Amino acid sequence: MRRRLKAQKKYKRIILIQVLVILALGVVWVLCTKCNGTALQATNPVIESASSDSLPEADSLVDNPKPSTIEDENPDTADKDFLLGKTDFSHHPDFTNLESRYGTAGLPIRKDVYNAFKEMYAAALEDGIELRILSAARNWSRQRSIWEGRLNSLGWRASMSRQDKVRIMQQALQYVSMPGISRHHWGTEIDLNNLEPSYFTRGQGKRILDWLKLHAAEHGFYQTYTDKAETGRTGFSNEPWHWSYKPLSQGFFQAYLRHVSYTDFVGFTGAELAEDVQAIELYVEGINPILK
Ligand SMILES: [Zn+2]
């Protein structure tokens, strides 16, 4: 009898141990699953930012998906070549060509900017103002030829001292951008009606500028290179003709500061002196503060 009781006790103990082992295994399994999920999120940015098109199961892996940013919506903001202007606009889906009624026919222009401009154009026309686009998107090669042409006209020679070269570059940079720092690369900027500052000081030119200052912001456009004395900005001189489409250019500007550095400036006259003239700090960053 005692032996039977003893056997029953032993049998119960074995069952209890088995239950405890199963429970312990269950806890370990749950912990591991959680642990893997966290590690996957932390080490795999592709999963975190992948669109549901490319990775349907991504959502189920991420408890708190990253909030949408400009960078997610526009792949160009993370593309350094695009930010530097190395773009073939004729093969880029976001670009088209300007029609003659809006300015110089055939100019490459960003579609979103074009649509916003057409609305602004119609509003201005109702007030007796005719806006005309003289320049819109310009790529790196186009800007290089403008830049090198300007340096040559100012007397640039390869044999000059570093100091003289810097002086000529600073002179050129009053109105002309070197390739790689022009906001026209992004397709967000438009030059309107006339490229002479004096045109905007009287008559129809002044009326156009006054209208833009009052109404352009209603359509997303802001003057990029404002009066330096008014805003305390550095860089290019006042350009009353140059307007930026802020809904897009703000994201490109911020991405530019994150992705581009002086080592990216190569392949044009004066490239090795870009840091001497502080091309990024004084010129890229020297814009109307409202666009930052
Ligand atoms: Zn411009």
C-alpha cells in the first residue's frame, strides 16, 4: 500500500515537472519571437521604410510605422545625383516642356511647378500682369557652361594665383551659380520676365514685382534671393526675377544639406575652390529664410 502511494507521488511529481518544462518553453518561445521582431525593426531600415507595394508583409512586422516624410514621397530628395543636377529632364517622368504662351517654348519644367505656375499666371492676368518664364529647370551640364562662360568673361586663366581665382569666382557668384549649387537643378525655381534688376524698379517691371510680392505665396512661390539688407541673408545678389516653389524646394533644400558635401564638387572650372568661397554655407544656405 505504502509502495503504491509512493509510486503515485512520484508519478504526480513527474507530471508537475513536465507541465513546468512546457510552461518554461512557452515563455522562452514568446520572448524570442518579440526579441526577433524588435531586432528586425532596428537593423533593417528597408523593412521600416519599404512601401506596401514592394513588401506586402512589412506592415505586420512594424508596430509603429515611421510617419510619412517628404523623403518617402519623393525619391529624388534622397538621390544625390539629382540634387546636384545630374538629371536628364527629357527622360524624367516629373518633367515636361514649357508651352510658348507661358514663356520660352520648350524649356524643361517640373510638372507640379508648371501646374502651380499656370494658376498664378491666370490670377496675374486678371490683374493685368503677364508673367513669362525665361528659365526653369537647368541641369548640371547646362549650368557648367553658363558658369565657365561667366568665369572666362571675367578674365579667368588657369595660370592665375589661387587668390585671384577665388576673387573671380566671388565676382561670378553675384548672379551666376556654379554647377552643383543651383536650385534650378531641382526644377523648383523659375526666372520671370526679365533678368535685369533695374527692370523691376519702375513701370511694368515694378508692377510685376509688386504683384508677385503680394500674391505669389498664394500659389506656393517665394522670392529666393531677396534684398540682403532686409533678411540678413548671404550669397547671391537680390534677384527679383527668381521665384521658388516652396512645397517642393524646401524638401530638396533640406535633403541637399544632408547629402551633399564639398567632395561632390568635381568636373568644372574652379571646383577645387568651392570650399574657399564657402559655396554651401554662403550661397546654398544664403536664401530667403522662409524657404528653409
Ligand atoms: Zn534663377
